[in-house]
Amino acid sequence: MAPRTRTSGSSTASGSARPAADGGPTVIALANQKGGVAKTTSVASIGAALAELGQRVLLVDLDPQACLTFSLGVDPDTVERSIHDVLTGSAEIGDVVVTSEEGVDLVPSAIDLAGAEAMLLPRPGREYVLRSALEGVDTAYDVVLLDCSPSLGVLTLNALTAADALIIPMPCEMLSHRGVGQLLDTVADVQKILNRDLEVWGILPTLFDGRSNHAREVLADVGERYDLPVLEPPIPKTVRFAEAPAVGRSILATARTSKGAQAYRDVATALLSRL
């Protein structure tokens, strides 16, 4: 199947988003090859916040660890069909979608996704498999959020090739700078070769401790260092985020009035104008 046709547009970090040529959803990948950056939390929380704003949202779990799947109350060990089946051609996306209590739909993951990368490697056009699969949901959703695995392998390349936009979650600590440059190098290659319309919407600061001078310094430095927008507000560090997956919900459901929940609502509201 040919890659989805898109309108032409800038692949720079600035500028407004443009809808797919067929009027389909805006596809946003959240990626960072470093683990523990609140990527999955951000996908679940932004998705729930966009659903509160009336958007039809699909979340796709592209991590074999299936943390997003678990976080939304789906047991990865009992999933009969998952994104693995979609990527290997044995199912369509519509066949594996499940509905969560957050008001969003989910394409779940399972441990067998770990073998999908090896299965895709010899396949011609392997980077376009997810993009082609998403053609089947073009009229069903307003936005698709892709939760990428913490690597720069074939699964993440599929996400970047399928996406209209990239958001990079990054904790406000200096060590988290390591690897962002490598990710941006990969993004540049994707823009040149696979998806010239991919835009970097910016860095999403996470795990932010406003009492820490170091965190404030990193926050002030990160946008200038990478010449990228910094999404606001920064997501505060709070134990509420760790509590939410235990009950299979996002922080917007488990701690609705918390600073963390409100921060994600503010980020989602800012993103809404670009969808």
C-alpha cells in the first residue's frame, strides 16, 4: 500500500499544523529514546485532556513493555490482538482497538511486539507500515497519539514516518539532554528521506520541580540549546502520576484538581489550535 498522501508544508519546528490531504486526523508522535521521561504518562494525559475538549482520540502503544496499555486498565497479558498483529499484517487497526474509561480508544501492545522489529527488517518499505495502517482510521478520529518505545529502532522510525508532528518529553535535568541531539539527527534524516512534512512541535518539560535551581536552569536553557519551542506549562513532578496507572486511569481521572492534571489540560488546550 502506498504511503498516505499529505499536503506539502514546512518541516521546520515553527508554523501551524496542516491537516492531512484527506481530512484525516493529526498524528502526533511522542518520542525520546531515553526511558523514564514521562512519555507514556504524557500520551495518556494529553489524550484524556483532548477527549475532555471534545476530540476523538486514538492512542497507539508502540512499546513492547506495554506501559500505556497497562496504564489505561488493559492487561497486556490478556490482549488477544495488538499492534503487533497490525504491523505484521494479520489484522487491521480497527480489529484491535479497545475503548478505555478515559474516553479515548487504544491500540494496545503486548510483549510479542518485541519480535515485530525483526520481522519488519527484511520487509520492503518497512518504515511505512504504520503509516499505511493508519489510513484505515482517517475518518474515525481527530487526533492519533503514538507512544514510541525508548529506542531509535524500526518501530520509532515507523512512528516518525507516520506522524505529522513530534513532541519530545524531557525531564528538567541536565542528563536528559543526552540523546536529544541524536533523536533530532534521526528526525532530520526522516524529514529528508521518509516524511518531509514531519514537524517538531517542541520539547515538553516533564518531572519539573520548581523549587530546584537546577530544574529552572535546564528549563531556561533547553529551548535555546536545540532551537525548538518549549511547550508550556512544564509538567510538575508529583507522586500523583505514579498512583494513576495502579487503577488503570490517567491523572485527569484520579487527581482531577492536581497541578499535574491541570498542566496537561493547559498543554492540550494549546495543542488544540494546531490540530
